[in-house]
Amino acid sequence: MKIFDTDSIRNVALIGHSGEGKTSLAEAMMFEAKTIDRLGKVDDGSSTMDYDDEEIKRKISISLSLGYAIYRNTKINILDAPGFFDFEGEMVAALHAADSAVVVTSATGSITVGTEKALELCQEKKVSALIFVNAVDKDNSDFMGTARAIMAKYKSVIPIELPIMEGGKMVGCVDVLTDKAYDLQGKEIPTPQNMQADVEEFNGKLMELIAETDEELMMKFFDGEKFTEEEIQKGLHAAIADDIFVPLVAGNAQTLKGVKRLMDKLVDLMPHPQRAHKIKAIVDGKETEVGVDPSAPFCAQVIKSVVDPYVGKLLIFKVIGGKLSSGDNVFNASVEKPEKIGTLYVLKGKKQEPVDCLNAGDIGAVAKLVYTNTNDTLVASADSKIEFEKIEFPKPVISYAVKALKDEEKAIQGLIKMQEEDATFKVEKNVETGDVLISGLGEAQLDIMCKRVKSKLGIDITWQEPRVAYRETIRKTSQAEGKHKKQSGGAGQYGDVFIKYEPGAEDGQFEFVDAVVGGAVPRQFIPAVEKGLREAIKHGVLAGYPLVNLKATLYDGKYHPVDSKEIAFVTAAKLSYADGIAAAGPCFLEPIVEAKVTVPDEYLGDILGDMNKRRGRILGTDMSNGKQIITAEVPQAEMFRYATDLRSMTQGRGKFEMHVVRYEEVPAMNNDKIIADAKKREEEANKK
């Protein structure tokens, strides 16, 4: 394959709502550029970009997929990101590597949630965007309704082409900038009379926008002079670079209508890597921003890992400085380890095509690196003092406990490997409950991860709501004797202790006080009493949860000069503990999380009402970027399905994050349920 210079590369992320035609558009672009010779379809599982078994089965994209289209001597790297909200991390990775984005939306006459989220993410990441209104000639489609719905919410959006419709089918388009109309073969035709008003309206908005990019152009605009073609192009480039202009075009990816004209816009209007947003980095110990630079020493960042059945772990990266060639020795600045570059690839779905080298701005893949993972920085040598800011992936918001009917350890290792492919998926063991937890952004994501393990290893994995890491404590003071006496023919065992129990350990966990006088318990057996209590507090008396905030004072006891042993006093302490804690007003403590929920203003009332139902306390509300941020403290037990419930309440427009802040006493009315659940688990464990 030809090697492309930086200014002949366009890195384009296809983003938007699920099911709007992003993968079909990627297929159409590659087909029109003759990168592929057959136009695959998502519905029949033949598309180039959706090749995973679960993607084919569900007919949705699950992972970020790469392809390319060579068009007008320009290499357009296509990053096809899933639109399903559970896989938002893939879209974040795509936008980190992309220099521009095509937001794909259907001509439904309204604005979808995915379109809103995609445009807002582009604004946040400072990635230039273009909107492609897809399926304009589908039954009941409404291009103008869709365009105006988007424009009403985002003032920077202006159509630069309008589809010409006849009998519900797209037969051509009007270039708003030139007021020239073309049929689908590119032949100039008259502009339909019924479209003239819209063309004039949008042309006026575009000319005003161009004027605002330069003082001289502003003067020319006020004088009523027309801009030259060169001035128009310069103004549009400036407006796109300043994130004040989002062009909108139309077409139908499945029938290839408008796809070539879209690629023309990507080549002519959207920025090449050197003109795109810069990346934050630490250079020589200082924070700065680094742009793509072909003349700089080699540096690159890994944006994604893919486990390929044939070549192993495949790392997808973007070259930011210099160039990378097969056989180069490089240095991983993130883990400070050397690496040897083997064969370099460009990707076309699951197909890997070898290349000799990749220049700054290009995106490729490499296998068989030993130490390198997603987010790592690769540089020319250990002397290069640069490390790029890591991609900030969304944090997991939903967790489930997993079990396998057989080969559980093998299944868990399979899940752990899945973390390499999806940075928003996590596997960990809760040391307090013993549950193995899988966490992510939604139930569909977790289900797919378990299905992938079953596909690869043949192991069925079940998942359920995790146990809450309750704790137990006491509210009152009590005293209890613990006597252990055992006689079995030979040497016996004897230990007798009197212990006072009260809340208020110095460290909040456990405090042991030796208050014995007169040698009632010999010095050598005092540590045994503490040992027995430390073992005992691992299991509370109500439901077996760890006991905390306990102060235990040993104040008296008895011993036998022959039969007293360490084990006798360990056992005596445990007997005292059982009686003493039961008499000291034991209760449950539950973890309380602080949740920050971000939603559009119209959902505020619903969120506040729902939080009250979850026993939550509202700490405050705030406004940021036109969204309400609600801060609340809620019992963790009420939040396990909140990710799904919030999505339902806000049609996917809400997001949240939470973390444990402290433990609080559980309302007494909930105690019976917690105890019953603990007994049920114990019975199930005994059956095994």
C-alpha cells in the first residue's frame, strides 16, 4: 500500500445513536473508494466492520472497528464506533484518535439522544464534527424536520447541502454555498423552485458565519460584496477549526446516495491531523499540548487492544510524531520498557494488511508487543521525555456477581482477559463478601462479555445482583463470661474469661484492653484472648458480617495450673463474644454512596422523587453546561440497578458516578430481610 503524508490523511470517527447506519456508512465509503469490492450489509451479517459473532447475532456494533477509504489521493481512516450507550468507551477512544467526526442520524424528523450525546462529546473533546442525515428516502423520512430539530438545539449546525426529493426518493442535491443543483451522477440541474427559500436562508447563515471569522470579510459582508471561492473555503475552515460550525449533509448509506459527496466534504473541509486539536502531554516533566508533527521524533499512543485468534493481542495506535517502520526498536514511556516493532498493519475490519511504515497522523496496528497496553505512549528511545495524557474512559456504573457451573477459575481468567479489549469493563473480587464482580456501563455490555467467554471457553456464566458488604456493630455495653472446660482422660483444657463489650474502638474497628489485676489470667494467655476476639469479629452474631467499632476489655478470669492452654483461652474468648455481643444491641451497618447525577433540566423532578424512594438524601443541586447536577447520599443496596433505571427515566440522557463515603445503621425494618438472605446463602453453601 502507498504510504500517505500527514496532510493527505483524514482520521474520521463515525458516531451517533445505535441503529442509525454508521456501519452501513463505513461500508459505503469503502465500497465507493474501491477498498472493498462487495457492499456488505449489517442485517445479513456480511458487513466488513461488524465481524464479531455477537455483533452479527445482535445486528449492532459492540467494539470500535477500523477501516480506510482511499479517495482523491487522500487516505480516510474510518473509526466506526458503537452507538449503544453500554459501549460509550469505544466512542471515547475513537474521538481521542480522530481529527473529525461524522455524526450519523436518521431522517426521523426529530433529534435522537445519541445525536445529542455525540455532538456534546465532540464539543467537550474539541473534535470538529459534520452531520450526515441518513436514510432520507426511507418511508416517512423527514430531512428538513430533522435538520431544523438539530439546528434548534445547536446553533452551530447549518446545512451545506439539501437533498432533492421526488416521490419520497432522493434524486439529487443542492449545494447551498453555490446555489447549484446536481443529480446523483453529478450532472448540473436546475434548483427546484420549492427549495429556493431554504437555500437562500441557509446560504445567508453561512455567509454571515464566514464573515465572522475575519474582520476584512466582515467589512466585505456589510458592504454587500460577494466572497470569492477561496474566501469561502478559508472562512469555513476557520469556523470548523474554532468549533463554531458543524456542516450538515444528507444521503442514504445503503443505496450509496450522497456518500461520495460526503467524502468530498471530508477531504475539502475537515482538518488533516496537523490542523486538528492537540493532545495533552507531559514533556520534560511539564504539562503541555502536542500536535501531530511529521518532523518530530517518533511518538505514538495506543488507543485500543484487540485479542485476535491468530496473531494474539493487536494494539491499535496513532502516530503523533515522526514515523514508525517495521523492525524499529521503540521505548514504552508509560512502563519504561523497550519494545521491538514487528509487522505493521492497517486494518479493514478483521483483516490486517501489512505496511512498511506509517507517517505522523496515521493509524495502524501492531502485534506481539510484550509490555504495551491501551493508553501507553511509545517513543523513539528512553531519552524521549514525553508521555501523552491517558484516555479518560467512563467509569463502570453497574456491577454483578458472577458464578460458573464448572471451571470457575478458568471462566474468571477468561473475563479478566476481556478487560484488555474494553477499558470500561472491570473484574475484581470483593474481599468482604467473597463475590467475584464484573462491572461496566450497562447490562448488555456485561451479558456480551459473559457470552464471549462462553463462546471461547465453552463455560456458562451466571450473574446476579452482588451481595451488599454489610457490617455489624453494637449500640450498648455488656459483659459476658466465656468458660471453656474440656476433660478427655489425659491433659484437659481450661480457660475462663470475663470481658466487657462497648462501642467505640480507637481505630473504628477493634480495640482490646487488658485490665486484669492480680494474675487472674496469666500474662502468657492474654494474647490468646485477643487472638480469639480478633478471629470472632470476622463474623457478627446477626448474619455473619464483620463486626466493627468494638472495644473489648478483659477484666477478670480464671485458670488451671495444669489444664490451661492457649487454645482454651482462644475458645473461651469466642464463647464470651457470642453471648456478650448478642446482649449489646447488635445492628447492621450499610455502605452509603455519594452519587452525582447529571441530567437535562426537565428530568430534575423525576430524579429527586426517585432518590427519595431509594432512601436517599439530597445534598444539593448545581447547574453546569445547561445540565442539572444532583448530589445525593444513598444506601448502596438501593443503587445496584440505577444505571438501567436512570437510562429509562431520562431516555439515555442522564449519567452518574458514585463512590462509598461511609457506613450508617440500617433501619430496623430491613434487618429481617438481611438475616433471611444470609441464612439462604448459608443453606445453599451447605448443599454444595
